[in-house]
Amino acid sequence: MRNLLILMFLSCFAFSSNLELVQGEIKAHTEVFGDSEINPSTKKIDTNLSINSIDFESIRGKVLINSGDLKSSKEARDENMYELLNTKIYPSVVFDIKDIKKEDKNYIISGLLTLNGVTKELSSQATIIKIDENIQLMGDFNILLSQFNMEAPTMFFLTVRDQIDINYTLVLK
């Protein structure tokens, strides 16, 4: 009986496959009240994800970016963004996928987001589809800067919105 349990335990790992990032992009969006939009993005993404067989709900692992890789259309503003994100102290932004549940035609991805040294539970609505040999995850969520111990910056009576909208596309093989 003991050998059977060990064999069953080990077989769970035999069917787990690492997912390799083929391409992806993470985009953020916020606004400066009374002025303009801020839309930094990055295609420099690291992943450490796995899947059991072809069950999308079994995807687990981490998606990581270096906050210093986020770029917008204004380099000077990016420097202010890096200061706000404390990139010198906390360079990594990490989303650790803990659970995926099918909901109608979409999925709810739940996990832990670590930003500015603060970790919070987060859920994202996503579309997950198989295209040829790849799996594509597309979704979005929003956060508040204040949830991660950051204060929305102000300059000359203009204030950056506290809410940041995040949109992502990941193609995995």
C-alpha cells in the first residue's frame, strides 16, 4: 500500500510540464487628472509556470517583470514612475498563480501580487485558449497604488489617479 501511494504521488509530477514563454506583453494604464494618460508597458517578462496535462485550471507558478523595464512614451516621466515603484529597492513585480477556475467562457486567475515589497491577494478575469501548440492567456485587473504603500504623485495641481489598470497577454508553449 505504501509503495502504491508513493507511485501515485510521483506520477502527479510526471504529468506536469513546464510552460515556456513564447511572447507576451504587460501594459499598465492610469491618468493624470486634468492632463493626460500614462501607459507604460513591457515585453520583458519572465515566467516559471507549469501545467498538468492540458487542463488550463492546473496552471501554477510565477510571472515576473522588472519594474525598471516598464517604458512609456515619456522617458522623464518614467524616471518618476521608477521612483514611485521603488525600483532600486524592490525591482521585481511578481504574480504567483495559486488557482484558476473556469467561469462561463472565461477563467478567474487568483494569486498573490508582490509590488513595492507588499504582497496582496488578487484575482484576474482571463481568456485562456489553445492555439496550435501554444496556450494564450489574455486578461486584466486593476490595483490601487495605496494598497501597495504608494502615494499617487502630484505636480503643479495635477494628481495621478490611484487606480492602475493592468492588461496582459502571454503566449506559452
